[in-house]
Amino acid sequence: MDKLIRTIEKVQITVGIIFLVIFFLATILQIITRYLGMSVLWTEELANYTFIWAIFMGAAVMVNHKEHFTFDMLKLKISRKNNLYLNIFIDGLLVVFNLFITMYGFQLLQHFWNYTWETVPAFKMGFVWLSVPVMSVAMVLYSINHIMNSFNTLKKMNGKEVNN
């Protein structure tokens, strides 16, 4: 499972960077054209929608690195074993929360799929909304992997206690 997680993370980082670069270039183009007295309408929508993708991909990666949701104060005051139980609890909550986001994300995706961009009617809004279930499914996988790793660590710790 760790190899799958690393692959998903690499894809999300790559996609996030690509969309961040597109966001940056669209913003620069918008600034330049306004300075020149022209208006390129589609750059604002492109910047908004690529930024959404970049942020959602980054949010999922942060969950994988356990830097997005955490209770540092409590974690510093409890034992390593209790820390693992706390991690399992937090990751379990994240799984449940992200399953709801996935479910509603697919509903949003289905509802808005055929809507189009205002400035570029050939582009469908569904591709923008696709970022929600992509992010939440990745977060579910990351959290399940964390739970499995925590259980494996607990099993090793309990094995050492029995052998001592």
C-alpha cells in the first residue's frame, strides 16, 4: 500500500504544481493585458479554477504528511502508545469526514458536469468540481494507510512488551 500512496502523492504534487504554474501564468497574462489596455476575460476564470485544483491537491498531500490536521498540544503530553491511539482516532474521523466529502463531491460533480465556463463555454465546470472527489478519495486512502501503519506499530510495541 505504501507504494500506491507514494505514487498517488507524486501525481498529486505534480498536478498541483502544474495548476499552480498555470495559475501564475494566467495571472501574469491578466496583469500584462490590463496594463496594455486590453482585457482577456478568460484569464480570471482560468486562474480561479486552476488555483482550486492546486489547493485541493496540496491539502490532500498535507493530510498524508500529517501536517493538515493535528492536535500538537495533546500529542506532546501523552505516551507514544496513546499517541498512536490518538492518531488512529483522528485518522478514523478523517476517513468518515472524507467519505462524506467524496459522496457529496460526486453529487456536485454530477449536478454541475454540463455547466460551462462563462468566458469559455467549450470548457465544462465538471472538470473543476472533479477536484473535490479526487482530493477526498486521496485523503481517505492516506488516512487508511496511516491507520494501518499505526496498528502495525502498536502490534510491534505489544510484541516487545510480551517478550520482555
